[in-house]
Amino acid sequence: MRLETIRTICAELGISRATVYRLVQELNLQTYKRRGDRESYVDIDAIQEARQFQPQRPDAAPAVPATILMPAAVPAQPPARTDDGRPIMVAAIIPHPGNEQAVLMTGRVRADERVWSWVGGHVHQGEEPATAVLREVNEELAVQGARVVRLLGTVDTHVDASPYWGRRFSGGYRSFNFLLSVESPDVQVIDHEELSNAEWLPLDRVAEELAPLPNELREPALRFAREAVGVGAASVKKQ
């Protein structure tokens, strides 16, 4: 057994973090940590051997990239799932209320790794997306004066997101991404079962933390973050 960090495994074998996480789950591999080290270690030999005997699926359909939709209006009461069974989600992109180029992100623990994402969650059956995103924010965080500003865009994707957010996202998802404002930068986590922490991250750090995501998921998130920071800075100057 040769233990290496997930980052090293990705570089040495030329595979993505998503592939490593999937193989760890499929092979029921043990992950290890060194005291004082945030990195997770996995048996690289087991990963390499498993990849040599991956079943070939010539009939498998190619991955469908994410599509960013910019609807004129949000459906008033969308169903909880798409016609093909993918979950319908909402996400809150919240710029720092001060004149800082930062957005609010939350940390979630998956496979011994902290995965950063927006505040958000599922839309309930018959629930308006704008109502859903405020509900999710107030269920997960203690913030002051959260308010929906507008819809930034809708992401519709079939990309497998299960290594990052759980098995229910294996077929992709549809997400309404809203720009929200808050009155104070003071934020506290309420839902400790879902979240490990919440922080204001500058754009370069956002790009760094989202780097493990597939490009189809990462690029829309970065686009929304840049737009939110620009809008947030402008609104602060007007006050």
C-alpha cells in the first residue's frame, strides 16, 4: 500500500478528483489523515489497479455540458424535480456588504474533504424559487436582512455532481442562482449537520476552492461570483 494525497494521485495518474472520490466509494477504500494535516491520503496503488480494469461502455452517451439559461422570469411554482428526475435547486450568491471583492461561501464535508459551495438547497413542491432561496439561507445561517435582489441565471446540467454533493446529484440538476444582499458581514452557521463553516472569500480564493469541480460546473459558478461582486460593489457606492 502506497499512501498519497488526493492531489498527488490526480497529478500522477492524470485523473480528476471526481474520479478519485468515485473509486474510493466504489472500492470502499479507507482514507487516512496525518495529525495537523488537512489533506486526505488514499492508497494510490489500489486506485491505479482499479482504473486498469474499468469496464468499457461504448454505448454510453457522452456527458452533456451545463447550460446557463437566462430566463425573463422565474417559474412561479416549478416542480421539485425536472421531467427526467433531476433535483431542482436554488443557490444564493451573496456579495460582501462592505466595499470588498468577496462573496459568501459555505463549507460542507464530503469524503473527508471540505467542499465549498453557495448557500442553497432543494425547492419544495409548489414553492417559489425566490421563497426557497430565502428559506435555505435562514435555515442554514444567521444573517441580518437577507433580501433577494434578482436572478443571476439558471444552470441546467446532466454532469455527475455526486462526488461533491451526494448521490442524488449523479444525474445532474437544475439550479436557480439568485443574487442576495445582507445588511451586515456578521454570519454564523446554524445548520451544523450540513455545514462546517461559512466565510467571505475573495474571487481568487473562490476560483481556487472551485478548481476540483468539472469545468461545466465551475465556470457558471465563477461567472455568477464575478457578477455578484460587481453588482455588490456598485450598490454599496450608491448607499
